Amino acid sequence: MTLDEDGTFTWVNCSQGGATSMGTWTSDATTLTFSYVEDQVFCPGGTLTWEYQLDGSTLTSHVVANTCSEQNGGTWEFERQT
């Protein structure tokens, strides 16, 4: 996952054969929300919201709201790559 400063993101989803998703993202002190563009394999036109915690270079997240039938919850962990 790459979160760009302009509010866009790209995400290579290994669980879906390496499909790349794109859209926009927003965040506040506790949540991170992804809005996917319509022509995506994962969550076309939908949104996915996480509560997150950032500890050093590790982001741990838990899905708290979504309009994606593919994603029903769960906890995800990401490690910053240099």
C-alpha cells in the first residue's frame, strides 16, 4: 500500500492475485478511510474505514466500517518500507 501526499493511494492486493486498487484516502487521529474508484477489482466504488494505531514503522488497523462485500472486518498490520 502506498499513501501519497495528494490523498491518493495504490494497493497491490496479494490475496487477490496481485490486483492493484486505486482511489483516495483520508485520515484523522484514529481512523483511515479508503474510497475506491469504480473500475477496481476490490471494492469498486466503495469505502473501507479502519481504526488504526501507528507505532514506529508499524501500522496496525481494524476494519470498523465498509461498503465492500469482500471485506467483513479483521485486523491488518503493515510495516513501512524504505
